[in-house]
Amino acid sequence: MEMTKQAEPSSVPRHVAIIMDGNNRWAKKRFMPGVAGHKAGVDAVRAVIEVCAQAKVEVLTLFAFSSENWQRPAAEVSALMDLFFRALRREAKRLNENNISLRIIGDRSRFHPDLQMAMREAEAMTAGSERFVLQIAANYGGQWDIAQAAQQLARQVQA
């Protein structure tokens, strides 16, 4: 995807955040299974990353899997976890080649150990990249974020 008009540097936001929502609706509208919508979402993410990198946005945060998503049907959650795992394995090298750093935020404890390892490996592979930061919020929610902040404050008070 090419940008048709180059934005003025002062008008480009430093941080863009996107809530990835509507993949199931997109697929259903096209009489496709929900997982097809999620796969199309991965393709759309590639285009968004390219545009943000070209525009010199410093950080792109994608809210990809909220803590509430665990309540979806087990088969859908399993398909999403498989897609996430495969996307990490496939895309980490591409991100690194394009000097894009990957960070994953959220509570990793509920993810399968293999997926947790894939997250760590992808982050480590791209750690030295400086062009742009892609931040994926996974198993992330407002309540979790507030709880983490409160726990951090409590640790600081105890120290």
C-alpha cells in the first residue's frame, strides 16, 4: 500500500492505536468462517504497519486479543491462538528485516507455554530494531491494566 500524499512531519502522530474488531462480522458478511476474517485481519495489519512506518509514526499499538476474548467459543479461541502463533513465527523475521521492533503487552500467563516462548523469541529477534515499534496488546484489558498499575505502586511503596 502506498501513501498518496506525504504528511507534514508535525502532523504525524507519534503513537497510533487500533482496536482490531470486526473480523467475524467481515467474514460473516462474505459467508465465510470467522477465522477467515481473522486471517484477513493479519493481512490488513501488514498494510497498516507499512503505512505507519512510511509516515514515520513511532509506535503502532494493536489491541489484538482482549482479556474478554477468552469467553468466545473454545474452537474460535484455539484458532486465534494458532493464528497468533503462526503469525509471530512468520512475521518476526520480516519485522526484523524492516528494522521494526516488536513488543507484546498484556498478561501472558494464560497463553500456552509454546506461544509465550514464541512471543519472547519474536521480541528478542527484533529488540535492536529502531525504525518503528509495533506493540501488540494481547490478553489485555482496562481492569488488568489498572490492577498492574496498582500492584506496581504497592511495590514502590514497600521499597
